[in-house]
Amino acid sequence: MLQVKDVLSGMLPSVQLTLEQFGFDYDRAAEEFLNRQGTENLLPRCTALFIDKAQDMGPSTRRLLRPVVEQSDESDPNSRSADIFYDIAQNVYDTKMPRWSEFGLDMRGRSTIIRESFRATRQITELAVNVLHRLSGDTGRHNQQELISLGLLKLPQRNGEDGFEATSSQVEEPKSIDNSFDRRIDEMASVAKHLRHLLEEDGISPTDFCVIDNHSAGRILESQLAPKLAKFGVELSLQKNRSFERKANTLFATTPHSYKGNESEVVIIPCVDHYVAPEGKPVANGLYVAMTRARSLLAIHSISGGSDASKRVTDTIAA
């Protein structure tokens, strides 16, 4: 099992490039490789390929991966064996969905949608789907049409607004928790109190928790939440862009980008009003990813007020 960066790290030196030159811009690294060599002289490296989180890959990366799979029929360029998994709702990098024919794959009659989910509860899934739907506007609705046509999402009337029911989720649990406060210090005190109750009263292990913030909240967690957790013997560890380390008395925090593909029994999302991009629009897909990492319990915390985009995020969740 390899990450895309591992594949690129092994290929780039052949054209006098290194991944360090591009940082996390993997698609630009793949583009520069292709500018220098192209795909004609690339030799196959495997007989079958499985790609997870394909929605995050840019066009150059997809073009570069195509020829590493050998053809089962030398006369048919579309005979490469590849299984590709993606969820457009988790597209946190705003990458356009590919034309699979450009990847060398004929997807006609060869694609399917997973119809059952046992990861998150129905209540968590429905909240996440509806928040994404309302924050994404026409783009979100377009991406959900196929799920609606298959009956995996239903659209009854709720309180005068459209609200999806997620029929694919097979697990029932209590509703998610949503708390809003006037001051950040009060929010952090509430988060710490809730965590202490879950740890000491409900007996949940710190290794079953994950705190997911949207980058900019990290300093708030370090300065305001970490000291409160330390009072009852729990260390807060901010981790991202690396393999996660879990210890018995350590509660770790990360970002939606780093935690994609992972899950925890309990997910805490503090400072949800920070799920706003610098240009002033809600980070809808990132918030969807954060919410759907929870298997059993999701708790969302925020402060009221802030920018129009922040208010839109908190008001949408509250609705």
C-alpha cells in the first residue's frame, strides 16, 4: 500500500526532480514529470491498481498513474485492471471529477455505488448530508442527484425546508450534540467538561476520541483547551500530515484533510465557526468530512456571531 507521494518520490528522480521541490502539490509534481518525459516510455509497475480517495487526485496525477498498470490485452489500451473508489462529497481540494476515458478506463457498465454504510450512524450521516447540501448550493444538489435517483437519499419536507433522509446508513444512535456560546472561553470550558464526562463517567478511552479543527483553531485548542484537559490528566496532541500516534492518556486533534479515511467512535468539532475559507465562503466539503468521521457520537461547538460565512455555517447546523 503506497501513498501518492511515495509513488512520486520513486519516479521523480528519473527526470532530475524531487518531491521536496513541490511540497504537497502532488499534481504539479506529476505535471512537471510528464512535461519532461511523457507517458510513452513509462514501463508498467503492476498488474492491477486500487485507488482510494480518487476525488482528491488532479488530472496530471491520474495521467501519470495510467501507464504504470500493464494492459491485459496489448491491442487494447483500455484493458488495464484498476479499481477506483471516490466520494465526491469528500472533495476537500475542489478537484474536478475526471473523465475516466482519459485515465485509460472504459467505465461503461463497470461502475457501481455502495448502497450500505456501517461507518456513521443514520443521524450523523443525515446531519452531514444536509449541512453539505445547504452550504454547497447548486453544486451539492447536482452531486446528490444520482443518490436520490437510487433511493439512497430521500427528500421529504421538514419544517418547510428540504431535508434529506439517508437510507444507506444501517446504524441508529442518539442525535448529534450542537452547542453555541457567546464567548470562546465558555465554548472551550464546555468542551473540556463534556470530554471529562465522557472519559470519567462513561468510561470511554481517550484513544476512541478525535478532535477535528479547521487549521486556524489549533492555537485556540493549545492555549485554551489543553490546560483544561491537563487538570484531569489528559494531554492534547495536535497531529497532522503524519501517521497518528495514540497513547492511553492522550487526546489527539487533527484536521479534516489529515483525517480523511479514518474514523473514531467520538468526534468533537470545536470552533465550527472557523470552517470558513479565506475568501469568505463556508468550507462545506471539509466540514462534511469532519462530521462523517464519527462512528457513534458527534459533538459540535461554536460561538455565535462572527462573519456572515461563519453565521451561515452555525445557522445551517442548528437548523
